[in-house]
Amino acid sequence: MKLLEHYVRGQWVSGTETGQILTDAVTGHPIASTSTKGIDFKSMIEYARNTGNPALRSLTFHERGLRLKALALHLQKHLPAFYSLSYKTGATKADSWVDIEGGIGNLFANASLRKRFPNETFCIDGESHNLGKQHTFMGTHLLVPKEGVAIHINAFNFPVWGMLEKIAVNLLAGVPAIVKPATVTSYLTEAVFKEIIASNLFPAGSLQLICGSAGNLLDWTDSQDIVTFTGSAHTGALLKKTPAILANNVPFTMEADSLNCIVLGESVQPDDPEWDLFVKEVRKEMTLKAGQRCTGVRRIFVPERHLEAMATSLQKALSQTVIGSPLHEKVRMGSLAGQTQRKEVLEQVTKLLASSQLIYGTLESIDLVDADWEKGAFISPLLLLNTKPFSQTASHEIEAFGPISTLMPYKGIEEAISLSKMGKGSLVTTIVTNQESEAKKYVLGAASHHGRILILNRDCAKESTGHGSPLPLLVHGGPGRAGGGEEMGGIRGVKHYLQRTAIQGSPTMITAITNVYQPHAQGKDPGKHPFKKYFEELQIGDQFLTAPRTITTTDIDQFADLSGDHFYAHLRETDFSGTMFENQVAHGYLIMSLAAGLFVDSYEKNPVLLNYGIDELRFTKPVYPGSEIKIRFTCKEKLIQDKRVVENPADAKRGDEIDKGIVKWLVEILDETNEITGIATILTMVAKKEQTV
């Protein structure tokens, strides 16, 4: 029998005994065994801190992100092998797609986030703040990778996605990880992890794997480490009480299984498209992954007057579900992850039935396609009915982690909101409605108790990813029973692994530290016009002061005619009494246009390829005829841009062959008193001097 391996201190090793037997969830046949006896967990953490962490920290966000992208492409080459193992977990092809390719998609999504970070090992967080009247003292916030290790304790239901969605974030942040998948499906995690290591894309110590018990791993954590947990609220609460976690204030992010709900809007009628969408969504959530999803719908709320009709619709939909071997093309629901899971689910269902009635499904054996009830971990979809959801509260307290959900009535949207909150904090809730006022009332009323809310209707149904699908760029987590964590969430997720530190000093000093020009810092003589410099030649702080330009009444009149902007303040004949202006005032966009004429080096080609846009444009002081303006033009920040790779020459766009970057320039428009009349950040696309093939 295969003995699962652990990846420890850069080596594949096995435990020193046979250990737990892992079986095929469909056939019951043994697949492998695993044990972590003999593993030195303390040394794993030390190796991650001392070897993996410094190596990852030395890479920039862009370098880390590009490696994530390369890893995603590498794993895509091995999909058939992953799918064949996934079927043994009881997952159908559709289930496996969510787990495997959804996880790989997470790598791609997080890789793309590199573009929102500088090409540095750190980044600035938020705005900077001037702290002195003389502009010599300021403060800002810096984010740097923590110097510890991320420990991911994952659930059995998504052995691939659960790992990839977490490591994508910590690796982008520059922090190594130790992955501990749930043992029952860890054979699939191990197979994917082997390919991650084989890719050789990340430095030694970046990733380690434990297939089995985590032993005393958490006892060695300290304040620079981060623990994430996905699983039952009970287990999560026990882990959070680990003495080392409490003593060292170790960040602990928990995503616990929760009693998520779906609500049929009060305005929805049986012949509305939303009715069918609701039925389809409930059926999908109950049967996908055999209901083994932390985001699965456990509670179904419908208007009391529609209770009987909705029960009939759901019964009909569920009856069309073909159950059996995931390898059979007609099967739409596979098995639970193992016999132990089936036993636990049926025990929970028995508790629910003390206050609810079974209106669809059976607790006994069912007809299966190419599968055996006794050998596999199959179960019927079970739809329960609780007609007294406010007094019979087990439906809001007990979760059967399988294809089980309870139908309940409500009177009025306020009751629906109250019922949704009785789950004591959930990962997600959905309201299906086409009425905007109803959706708004539910969202604002329920948001405090839910990590995510889907508003599903005819407009978004075609593109909606559904109730149970967390997305890498949005927060995945929830308050209360759901664990209180916020996994993923785009940049928010990355910041979870970074230390935020306030830094204070002079603008010139903060500029030197952050490599981002701060207002009032000392500028640098560029030696030549900045627009004549290639991307590599430009230095942060390169500063250019233009010659002055006098603004005339004729300029204002002609711009008004050219632009069509004849706002009263720009007209000579306006009576300016009672207004904010003394007399005719120049258009803000006229001043910005003239500024471009002053700071642009004209006539001959130069490394600047194009104007990419304007950010944070503000007009701070009126400019009247006779005023003189000049421009202080400073290189603020440089952002690298990946060269677009085009496999098909027909898809190539003009300029794809040019290596280039984006340069942010601080533009300050000064008048004859040296006061700022306008300020903006403009972006230009600038060619690199050294062109790569």
C-alpha cells in the first residue's frame, strides 16, 4: 500500500509507522496510509523561518507574482492525473473542476495582483500625511512581509482549492507556508504538492507539507507566524486556545462551516424567472460536492404563502439528480468523502429531525449508478421542512455537512432578515429578487451577520458564479460562527501576511526609504529633460521646473469656444457679485492643458510613448487673466510592465514588441506667488533602453 509522504525541510519523507488508512470514497478500496510519527515539527517551523522566509522576502512582489503565474501554467499540464485522483474523493467532474481548476485559477488571479504592487519587497499602505506647518515632517505607513511562517490547516472537502487559494496569497506576500490538509483526502493534495515542488519555481523552504496529524506544530508558533484554519467551528475554537497562540498573540484566521441561507424575495411569483433561478440554485448548492461545502445552503427561507409550491418545485428538481460513480457521464452527484463523514452527517440529520420533517430523500440505501451503497460513502439529498423556525431553532444551530438543507417560511422581509441572523454569523447569504428596494433592505439588514451577500436575479444570472463560489478578489470569510476571518480578498488578503508600520521623518528621507516621491521632498537635477530619459535612467525625485506662461483673457475665451465649456465663471461679461470669483477665471482643464505644453519636450521623438492617464487632479486656487503659471514636474514612482507575450502573430498589437514601464509624475501648477493652483499625478508609458527579445 502506498505510504503518503510529507515534504519536510526540502526532503520527501514518510512517517515511521503505517498509520491511518485512506480509502476510495466510491469503492471503499484502500488507497494509501499516512502517519506523521517521527516528524520534527519544530524543525519544520525553524526551516521555514530561517531558510524560506529570507529567500521569499528578497523577491519583489512582481517576481513572486510571476512565479505564481508560472506555477499555474505548470499545474495545468497535469490536470488528467489530478482529475483521476479527485474522482476517488467522491467528486464528480464538475466538483473536481471547482476544486482543481478553481484552485489554479486562484493562482492566476493572485499573480495578476502583482500589478497593483510596486516592484519592491515592500509597499506603502494608504496616503501619506504632512505633520508639520513647514512641510519638513511627515508620516506614512509601510508594509513588509512578516518574518515567520503561515500554517494552513485545511478541510477535507477541497483538497486542492483549499491549499492553492491560501498559498497563493502568502507566497505573493513573501511569507513561506506549511500546509496541513485534512487527512482523509490528503492523497490528492500530496499529488498536487509534488508537482509544485517539481516545478522548482519557489526558493527552498517556501513550502512544506504534512499529510496527517499536525502533532505539536502549533506549540512552536510565535508572533511573526500566521495560522489559518478551515473546518468545524468546534475544532477551530480548540486550536485557537493553543497556549503558544494565546501567549504570543499569533494571528489566527478561522473559516468555519456555517449555516448559510438563501432567501426567496417576497415579491417573487411562481411564474417569475427568479423562481426558477432560486430552485436551480438550491439544487446546485445541495448536490455540488455532495453538499460538502462550507458555503453550502443549509437554510432555505421562502414567503409563507409560497411554502407548499416551493416544496413541490424543490422536490421535483432534486428527483432529477443522478447519483453514483463520478466516472459515469450521467452522474451529477457523487459520494461523501468517506464512511466516517456519512455516519457523522446522518447523526446530525437525526438531531434535526427532532424538530423538522423529511419531505424529500431517504436515510436508507438509494439506487446508484455504477456504485455500491455498502462500499461507497453515498447519501441521498435530504430536504427537511421546519414550519416554526423561530421556536424550533435546531435548524439554525446544527449543520449536517452534506446534501442536506431545511426549508422554512417567513412573513415579511424583516422576518427573513431576523431568521438569517439566527445562524449566528455566516460565510454567505443569497437573496433572489428582482425588486431593488427589497434587495437593498435585505442587504443592509443582513450584512452585519454575513461575510458575503449575493443578489441573484434575471440580470446577473448568466454570469453569476453562484451562492457557494468565493472569488479570489473578494473577501471570503464571515463573522461569528463563521470564524471571524477574512481570507483572500485581493490586496486585503495579501496584507494579512504583511506587517504595517508607521514611519515618520522628513519628506526627503521618506522618499529615499520608500522609493516614492513625497511632496516637499528635495528634488534632483535630472541633467536633461526627464522626457528624454529611458525608463531605467529615470530616478525617483528627478525634478524639472518650467518657464512661466502668462494666462490671458483670449486664452480663456478661445478654450471656452473650443471645448464648448461656457460656464458663467469663464465669461468676461458675468456679474461676479455673490460668486466665489473676482472676475473671469481660467478653466481648470485649460490650465492643465497649458501645463502639458510647458512640461512636454516637443518636436522630436523621445522615450515617452504615450500619456497613460491622470490621477488625483485637483484645482486648488483660481487663475485669473494676467496670472503667470509654471510647472514643477517630478518623477514620483516607476511601475514595471510585463511585456505582452503573443503566441499568434495575428493577435499582436502595435507596440507589443516594445519593453516599457509606467512612470507616475507629480505635477504641481504654481502661480507667480509660488502657490499651488493645481496638482495632479500624470502617468506616461516610457520605453526601456535595453530591449529584450
